[in-house]
Amino acid sequence: SLRYLVHRHFNRKSALHIRGFEPTRLGNASGWGDADILSQRVPTFVESVLESRHKAESGFSMGDAAHLIAALEQLIFDSEGALLEKAYGRISTLPQQPLDQEDIGSLLQAYMVYWLSGGYEEMAEDLFKKPEFLDTVIPHWRSVVAFARGHAEALNYRRQTNPAAAAASGLARPGFNAMSPRYAFEDAHGMTGEITRSFASFWEAQCDSMKMQLLEMDTHHTGRVPLSKFYGT
């Protein structure tokens, strides 16, 4: 079905699971629900295609699937941009202002708090007010920050090692290059897209690390870990 094709495309491309396109969702389920598709931000085209008479009478073509995927990718891109603007506000900077190395790190850190809060703005604001709880609320928080900041370092590395290719792809421009390591909104937006596409593989590595730690605690190989040892680690 079209729903499964879209799910499989995003799952294989970047391990993204888009709510409303789960394979287990009933094919005749009516309505999208409050939590579906990035908090109901569904383009009219997407909803009209999936709920149209064309669905029942003719089915969907590969062209329909391509248009749907393109619409969803634009939706994700716009969602990342909106969240990034919030992060700019959090560090008291306008999106039009260029950022230096320290600023881009602060911006990406704020972005990750909003992103990992999953749309719960009250939770994000509480974490900004009490940053000492970040390590408790968000597992491997310091690794998450290093992962996010690594995308700025990767961009700077590309500018330094292959300036011609960076300029051709728009990653380097006058005032934003290896000689002047500054970052515009479009640079930060590109980083958030990379974060979205690569976070699953990063998080899997963190889970594997946690699994190994738990296995080391299970000295008797029972599949269980004493609470005292778990919380004492």
C-alpha cells in the first residue's frame, strides 16, 4: 500500500518513523488524530490524496507516491526550520545574524533540547531553567551535545579541506568559509537536517553501549541486574 511504501522509504533512508504512516495502522482508520504527522501539520495535498475517492477507485501510482514523499520531506524541512527559529530566540539572536563557533554550538544545544522534548514546550523551558537536570532527563546528554556540535565541526572541516567543492555546494561563501568560520541560518538549517537523518544510527550506538554496561553488571548471567548496582553505577 501507499502507506507502507512511504513508511519504508523514510525508515530505510534515515530510520524515520512518521506518525500516521505506521504499517500497523488500520487501512480504513478515519481521521489523523491529534498526534499524527508532526502534530497535524499535514499539507492539504497529503491528506487529500490519502482520503480521496481516487484511493478507492483507482489506487495510487508511483507518481502519487513520489509527490507524497516530496510533500512530507518539505514538511519535515519546514518543521526543522521552525524549531531552529525557536533555538535562535533561546540564545537571543536573530536568524539573520551570523554565528561564530561558540554561538553555533549554543544554538545546536538549544535545538536538541527542543527537538528531544518532542513538542512539549513546557518540558523544554523547564530544562532551560534548570540545566542541571539535562543529564537526568535526556540520556547521554553530553554525548548528544557532542554529536550535534560535531555537525558544525564537520562543515568547517569541509570548508578547510575542499574549499572549491564547499563553494560549489553552497557550504562556503564570502564571509562564511574556512578563513572566516561563521555560520548563517541556512548553514544551521542544513545541520539540523543532517541531525534528523543521522540521529538514529548515533542513538543505536549509545543503546549498544548501555547494553554492554548492563551485561557487565549481570555477573551471574541471569538477565537481571540488582537495583543497588544499577543505580550505583
